[in-house]
Amino acid sequence: MRFFLNILGFQTAWWACIAGVGHGFEIPALLYGLLLAGLHLRFAHQPRQEAKLAVFALIVGIAADTLLQMASVIGFYGWALGPLSPFWLWLLWAFFAMTLNTSLAFLQNHTLWLSAAAGLVFGPLTYYAGAQLGAASFDNMASHVGALAITWGLALPVLVYVAKHFFTPPKGIS
């Protein structure tokens, strides 16, 4: 049950943030995402571990998305702190980390090449989808898609590795 709630929570947070930014409901979307993240931590077996992993992913995400934005690979809409990526993306990175020990935990049992391949494919797709839904501007040039693919092809295996080796609940607890 936790597995499906985790998937549902992340997907609804993603849609709320993307649609919220694209349609002028960024604050309600952020509040909804924060509520879901709080509920996840409230019912997690190891809330401190989950929170630490979320902070690690948040740092990775802010750096990655800010660099992508500064390199004009993608332009994000929404409230931001100076030149950094917007707050809704911060929330999505933290919430994504909360899937790594639950709905995406299977990645920890496979080679990191699978995580890299998944990042190469699905990273650009999610950014493209977000842009199509009005949360960002993206011109779909091959070099920009490649930059997103490389970013996620590196970021996802790093996050999976860190989740597995530093922030995974003890065996038998999920």
C-alpha cells in the first residue's frame, strides 16, 4: 500500500506543481506538495533518513536546475530566490528523493547503469512535459535535450547510490 501511495503522492505533487505554475496556482501547489511531503515523513519508518536524503537531493537539484537555466538549456517559470531554480522545482527534487526508498527502491537492487539509462530517457521527457504544460520554456534543440539527458543520466545514479548506501532503512523495513 505504501508503494502505491508513494507513486500517487509523487505524481499528484508533480502535476500540481507543473499545472500550478502553468496556470497561476503556484502557492496552492507548493502548499499541497509540502503537505504530501510532511505526510510522507510522518508515516515513514525512518523519517530522519528520508529527510536527509531529501535535503541531499534538494542540493543536487538546485545545482543541476540552476546550471541548466543559467546555460539557457531551459527557462523555468515561478517564484525563485535570485538566479536559483524556482521553489516548485526544489519541492519536486525533495519529493523525488522520497520515492527512492519506496516506489523507486527497486533501482537500488540493479546496476547503476539502469538508473543512468532511466535518467537519460525519462529526465528529458519530464522536463519537456513540464514545458508543454506551461511551467518552463524549452526549445527542444538536440543539444538541450542532450544536456538534460546527461544531467539526469548522472544525477539519478548518484541519488540511487546515496539512497542505498547512506539513507536506506534497515532490511525488512520499507
